[in-house]
Amino acid sequence: MIDLCEVREALRQNVYDPEIGINVVDLGLIYDLQEPEEGTLYVKMTMTTPGCPAHDSIAEAVEWAAAQVFGVAEVKVDVVWDPPWSPERMSEEARQQLYG
């Protein structure tokens, strides 16, 4: 069984939006983590904008970081646009870092 908290922490520590410099978890880009079948991790996420130039590299980094967690045999990353991302999804830490 995959420890989804461990996956979230791996993403927090290893995957950053290169333009903003804040991790994808605190930015609020990770919408959902599930283990639909043993060893398979499903990640539902978004980007800050549909035209994000780092779209592919961020999604690939999420897949890589999640695959490092014990019990993860396969990672499926689904980038969605609904609901759209907004700054309200950010953690308080991310807001402080971005807005001071």
C-alpha cells in the first residue's frame, strides 16, 4: 500500500515550479492522490496557467518524485484544467514566500 502522505511530502521536497520557485504542493497544483490499485499511483494536478512553458517538465518531475516512494510501481499523472488554479489554492507558507 502506498503512503499518500509520503508521496505528498516527496512532491513538496522535490518538485518546484521553476518560474515561481515554490513547490507544487504548497502552490496548490496537486488536486488529488489516489491508489486505484496496489502499486499504482494516480496524481491529478494542474498548472498555474494553461500555457505554462514548464508543463511537461513539471509533470515529469512529479512522476519521477512520486516513483521514488516505497510501494509505487507505476505513476499516472493527469493534468487537468477544471477547476482552474487560482492563488487561493496556495498554502499560507507559499503566500508568505510569494507576497512577503
